[in-house]
Amino acid sequence: MPLRDLKVVLTACGAPGAPGIIKSLRKNGERFVSIVGTDMNPEAVGFALVEGHRVVPSGSDPRFIDAMVRLCEEERPDAIIPLATYELGHLSENLQRFSSMNVRMAISPFDSLEIANNKARLYEFFSREKVPVPEFTVVKDVAALENAAIRLGYPNKPVCFKPAVSKGSRGFRVVIDDSNRSSRFFETKPDSTETDLDGLVSVLSANREFPESLVMEYLPGKEYSVDLLADRGDTLICIPRFRKETKQGISFRAVTEKNEKIIEASRKIVKGLSLHGNIGIQMRESVDGVPKLLEINPRLQGSVVLCTAAGVNLPYLGLKLAMGEKLTLPEVRWGVGMSRHWEEVFYDESGRPYSL
């Protein structure tokens, strides 16, 4: 008996990874999935690729949930698939409200999201759970920042700086000695994450508020994104991707890699926080090859389309999990690579988006 068609609301359709997720939902091989996209930007790229779209407030805006409820009352979707980190806590808190409208979501518990979305809480939690994390210090002012950097080996060794709560690579910097400042000026692009301690201190001293942040051990090894599907703390599928090239925090070249150390650590992380649904984990190897946790994205990650190409359609499997449907878990094709390229979206004279 054929499965019935579904309608889903896909949030944050302007995210760089949204087109790949839309392709994955389309190419599921079982049924038609109609998509209503949302974003706070009226020119979100994903709007050109879906059946309907709606501009809504930011996920951190107090009006976001009411706007999503109104949308669900009008569109009557079967499920919501969130792509933006700042939406997750609000959606999880209001899960029962959406369930009463027969709108499903595969989303982690609110308490788990509170830890996962704050790097300071995250590192403190998994330090106790015996999951490898970078050596770190939580800092709340410039003096503490300078002391922590020196304690971690600066200027003889690079260190990292990152706000405890941030989105993507925003605020992240690799802090290195400035002795090669002139060569770095000519050899690195303006969007480089490298800086020196004096430059970082100068920027933060000029800011009225100093956000809770971390000074961390620099990890020089291979970087991995891990895409998982989890059922209330149990890992159903785990696919590490070696990030061969990144730009502005986004994978431009990557390959699926069966790395048992990464898989074992990821399963422990999912179990420790009872994570549910589509989950992303970022890890990087230390100088001695130990994979250490960088961050958790408790949602679909932007490059999950590589998993679809490797035989495992995680966006669609996550939708089936939300709908309570039986899952058939396919085998992963390891060693499948991906290279990204630019593609355009256009707007007609009335502002309606379309693609060629």
C-alpha cells in the first residue's frame, strides 16, 4: 500500500544547506513531500525551491512561536523540520502545543538543548561524562582571557577563542603569535579566522559587554562533521564526514569516512544528553590523534546532503521518525565525496523567486 503524501514546514530556508535538504526530502523514493519554507529574510534562497513560503520572525524573537502556530493553523502541515539553532528551544518547549494540532517534530528535550547549545555547559557536562573535550577555560572578562591564553601556551602555541553561545563560526578565532603579521596580511583572505592576542583584546575591550566565552586548546588534526539519527538517546545511524575544505564554517569538500573512534564518541554523546531526531556533532583530532568534541548541532546540518548521496537520506528518515513510521535503515556507502559550487536564484518584477 503506497504511503500518503506529506506536507512539512521547513524553517530557515535561507540557510546555505537548505537546498540540499530540500533535494533530499524530494528524492525519498516513497512519496511526494510538499514543503512550506519559512525564513526571516523575504529573499531566502530556499523560497525558490518549495511549494509555499512565509516570512516569520527570528527564532530568538518572542513572536516566533505564535507566528509558527498561525502558519500551522493555515497550512495544516504534518510536521515541522527546524534548521536554525535559535528556534530549537522555543519549539521544544511548545512541543505539546504543536502536537495538539497534529503537527509532529523529532526534536530533543529542552533541558538537553540548553546544554547542547551552550559550549561552556557542554564542555563542563562531558568533562564529567569522560568524553574527550578540548582543554578549556570559561572567561568573562579581558583579564581572564589573557591569563587563560598564556596558561594554554600562548604565544608559543596557538589557542582558540569562541563565545559560549554562538551560531556557526561567528566569534570563533584562532589566536596565534603576531610575529608573522606581514606575511599573514598578504597570504590569508580577509575572512580568515586567525588573529593575535592584542588584536582580540582590542576588539573585546571596545565592546560594552563581554559575553561568556571559552579559551580553548588548539586542535591541529582532521576535522569531522557527524550526522546522526537518534531515537531518545539511542543512535540509529552515525555517519562521520571528514571536512577536507571549509569556507566560513561551511563544508565545501568532504568525504564519508568510517571512523570507529568518532562513531563511538558520538554514540556516547547522544546517549549522555538523550538527544532525539536529526543531530549533528563537530569533532576535531588533537595533536596525538584523539577526536575531541567541538560542538553539537541538535538539528540537521547543512552538508547532510552528502549522506543522501552516500545512500542514507537522513532528512527523510528524520521525518519518518517524527511521523512514527517504521524505519528501514540502509547501509552507508563509505568514501563518497562531495565538492560544492555556487548556484543562483532569481526574482521576477514582483519579487517572486524562481530558479533555472
